[in-house]
Amino acid sequence: MANLFIIGNGFDLANNLKTSYDDFRTFLLDNYVHVKRARSIKVPQLRRGALDVTINEAAVFIYRIISQTEGLLWRDVEHALGEIDYTLLFEETNDFNNYQDTILGLACSLSKVQFLFEDWITNINEEEVCTLKKFESLINPYEDLFVTFNYTDLLEAEYGAKKVCHIHGTRNGDIIFGHGNTQRLRIVSNNENKKSNTFQRKNRKGRKKSDDKHDFNIKKESYTKLLSINYLTLDDISMIMQCIPVKTLLYSKLWDIQQLLLRSQRNIIKTQKDYNNENGTFLQIEEALEKIHSMLHKDTNSALQRLAQFIGMNMPQSIDCIYSIGFSFSLVDMKAIQLIDMIPHTAWSIDSFNINLAQKYRKELIHLGNNKHNIHIESLLR
């Protein structure tokens, strides 16, 4: 019986590849000379007659804005892109009527973050790879399935894996990159902030406690799924079912969940109301910033479709164990984990490199309905 391996960036790091976000920071410092000279966050302005900012100007701004969000040690660049505090860019002036140049420079600069990221990953040196013998003895490269969230071809090149899904693409092809902040961005000035806080306080009084966190709370016997914006929706389920053979157990489980979702639609309570701002200029700024925020969002639909097609083409009736190695269980990737967890399997095994994180990930899997006795934490690499 085959196993399925979920591979995250910790795996590449364990193989001695320089793939941490802090390595990305170092790459920018070493390859874009103006980055080292930057001392403040300033949005690049388009030069007279120019249609865009230069790549060096963009690199300086991106370096400074991510560092402001992440700190000196970059841990999660994609998450930082979804948490940028755009109000910092307007702190020096209360004149919102001259915002156009700032918004345009901001959009032009941030549109280049993926180019800079791709420039880095295509230049990662794989010549000093340290092959992990324990992992090599654990896998069957011909029969096991590998779902990797990394952009490198380490599994194929070093371990001979044949059935590999690069859910976010590969460094020599199209990649999927971005943040997972799905909440509607709202930037308010100091004056409007008071109005917004008043609105939020009034709005919260009418809510039930369960409404704040989840759109659905569905229970079926011992099989429990909490379905929020980070989990599978009806559209996701319908797309996935088109990729999965009808006679499989996975298809039957998907069909059951689809019917539960359909029956539960009537119970959805809409809790978010429109907030009407009287300041027209401010609304234009907010709308523009929301578009930039959306531009930086990760295309999880394409990633999910890629995974569903991979499962549909390679999935046996069931698998023995799902192994998680170097994967962080971030919210933006939880749809993919939920889908993988639906595949009939006997157990989960989480690498114990960081025992505290492994315990946290174990709770996530229990949250998805797994029996705690079937989730093991063990050393998988060394």
C-alpha cells in the first residue's frame, strides 16, 4: 500500500538548500545595491514620462515594507504581504487629495514582488544538497505520492520520486505566490477610524458568538468539519468532484459533504454589513488599496485544482499513512490539507523536528476530525 508525503519548506532546508525567507532577504541585499542604502519606507514616484518604477526602486520599497511588517528576521514573506499597514504611507500628510502618485507608485512597486521572488528561487544553488538517508529509506519513489509546497525539484532530482504534485508550481515554470489574508482590507484615517469603531461595536451586539469565526459548523456522526473561509466551499467541492473518479471512496465522501453544505446554506447568517463612508476621496483611496491587497493574494483556486487533478490521476483506493515533513499548516493552505485528509488513510505522521509546532499541527488534524490515536509525531529525517 502506498503512502502520501506532504512536503514543506522545512524539507528543503533540511537538505541544505538556502530556501528560507531570510535567504530571500539576503538575496535582495546582495543583488539589488540600493536596498542597503534604504533607511525609511518611501513609496517610489514615477519619473516624468515614465510608465513604471524601476526594479531597483521596487526592490528597495518591498524590502523596507516587508521588514517593517516582519522585523529584521524574515519568517513568512507571504503572510507579511497580507498584513502590510498601508496607513504608514500616508502618515506624513493629512491631504488625501494628492494620493494618486502614491497609489500608482505603490501598485507598480508591489506588482514586482513576484518577479523578485522568482529571481531568487531560480538562483538557489542545489549543488550542495545533503541527501537524507533516513528519508530515502522511508519512501518508495515509484509508488508513493508526494504533494510538495516547494518550488524546487529536489524530490525528483535527488530522490527519484515519480508521482509529484508541485501544488504551487516550480521555479522554472509558473509559480503561485501571495498572501492568504481573505478579510476585506479596510484602511481608515484617524477621523474615520472613530466612526468605524462605533459601527463595529454596534454590529457586534447583534451577533451570536459562533457567527464571528465560522460560516458553517457541520457535524455528521464522528466526522466533524469546521468550514470557514479557509476551508472548502461548495464551489471547491464541485470543482474537485469533476477531477475524482466517481467510484472511489473519496468521491462518496465529497458527495456527502456537498449535500450537507447544500442543506446548511439556509442557516448561514450574514454578519458583515456595508459601512458607508461620506468622504468620497477616502473611499477612492480605500478601493485602490483593496485592489492592491487583492493583487497580492495567493491564487488558491488554481493550486487546489492542480491538487485535485493529481489525486484524480494517481489516487489508489486508499493509502496507508500521510506523512507531513517541514510543512507549516498555514491557513492559506488549509483547503489543500482538508482535501488530502479526505483520502481514505490509516494514520498521520508528523516530523518531530520542532516538537512544539508538531503538537500544534496535531491539534489542527484533530480539528479536522482525525482520531488523536492515529496521529503520530516521530523523527522522519534523521
